[in-house]
Amino acid sequence: MTAADPGRRHALRSPGGGFAVAVHESGARISSIVDTASGTEFLLRLDGRDTEVPESPPTVDSNRRWHERYAGGWHPLLPNAGDDRTVDGVAHPFHGEAAWRRWRTVALDDASCTLEVALATVPLLLRRRTEATADGVRVQQRLENTSGGDVAVTWTEHPAFAEVLASPGASLMVDGDVVDVRFPQPGEGHGGFQSVPSGARGLARLRGGGWDAVLAWDPVLFPQLHVWQEHRFTPGFPWWGATSTIALEPASRPYDHTEQTLGPIVVPAHGAVAAEFSLSLTRVAPLPHATPTPRKAQQPWTSR
């Protein structure tokens, strides 16, 4: 493997062949979820940057480097999410070490793959199983503490969805409540970021482009859902006015936090913490276009 080698890419197929899922060893990233009957892609994929090469994260300006190499898809963010910071003398890069590293494949079959990585910034061994299911994708991840002391971390999942799920007339509900998001009409631009409570169920329903996407997670470990939108709004770096996506990010803490520790999830000495996420995708009747509601202009968002 050379320095420019992204590692292996695993092509998974759901039972019955309804969904094709691609998982890369670089960052354990899910790069593609496709409905095979229609060819519909459900994850953001950035032209010309489809491959993220694993690398040691830079010690300075990791925010910019992240956006230079970001190719879209679904990343696990551990043990940090958001801006880079130093805790107990250890520098943690933007969106955490796990998303920058090459993971090792430890199990593989037609429908699933299991990857693992030992982090250097904290004494954790991460193991992540991604499975193409009959109705979408299931992710099971375990954090194992290999040390004799407790380890506190931040954990955020970062699936960024394709424009088909952010089309005019789309809607978002979390735990049964409507979320005030805007999906612009063709030719309009919009960008924004907000966090909403996960509620009792940890269930988000995103409906758009004739599809119903339901993301489920553990609301106890992940009491927040970050909602990031970029719809051809930022004219310069890193989106160049050409990207349209909505990301639904189950998170263990608010994005702008004041915690002195690395995060609120504590993995006990020689213990483990595990979580499961699922995405189900169902075809529904096409939705009518909604009339856009005027909103106050927002500033371009460049730090996601």
C-alpha cells in the first residue's frame, strides 16, 4: 500500500439485491447507498473527490484539510467532532481521528463488512460492522477501552444525503415533531445548521424526491441531532456553489459545547460502549413542490 492508496472498497449487496452499499477502509466511510432498481443514490458524493485517502491528520488547520479531502458519504466521528482542540495535551483534529485513518477489514461477506482501528489519540479499539439490509443499511459499532482508566469521548455519526432527499417539497420530522428546515426551489440557495433534541425514540424521517428515509439511533447515547444544510449557497471554498445536501447527525453533545473533557460518553476502564444505527429507505408517491417561505438570509457555512 502506498501513501496515496485509499485501501480497499467493499461492495455489499442486500438480501434480494435491492440495495448496493459501498464501504471504504479509509475512515470506515459508507460512500454509496444505491437503490438498484432505479439507480437512485442516497448519499452525497462530490465529483472529483470520491476517494478519501487515509492520512495522519495535520496538527494545524485540520478544518481546511478535512474540507479539501471530504468526498461526502457517511462517516463515524470519534473521539472528537467539530473544530479541532487540545485536551490533556493531546491534539484532536477536526471531526476526530477515526475519520482520517485507514481501518483494517476483519470480516467480510456478500452483505456486510467489519472494520476496526486502534486510535492513537485515545486508548480505544473501534470495531464497526456495516450491513446492507433488505430496506437499507444497519451499522453496529463498539468502542473498547484498552486502558486501565476511564476514557471520555464525543461520538457523532455523519451521514450526508444526496439531493434527491432534499428536493423542493421535502420534509423532516424528528420523534414525530416537524423540524423547521427549508428546501429551496431550483435556482435558490440556502445554508444552515441547527441542533434538535433526539426525543424519546431517536427517530428522524426525511421525505423527499419520492422517497421516505428513516434514520434510527440510541437517544440516550445521542441526545442531539445536528441538521446541516448546504444547497448551492456557499460560492467559494469548499462547496463552490455546486453542492446540495442535508446531513442528519446523531450526536452525543451540542456542536458548540463548553465541556472541559473530550466528551460526555465515558468508556470505562477495560470496558466497552456499543451503539446501533439504521437507515430504512422506502419508495413513496412523488411529492408536490412547496411554495418557498421567505427567510432571512444566512451567512455561508464553511465549517462542516
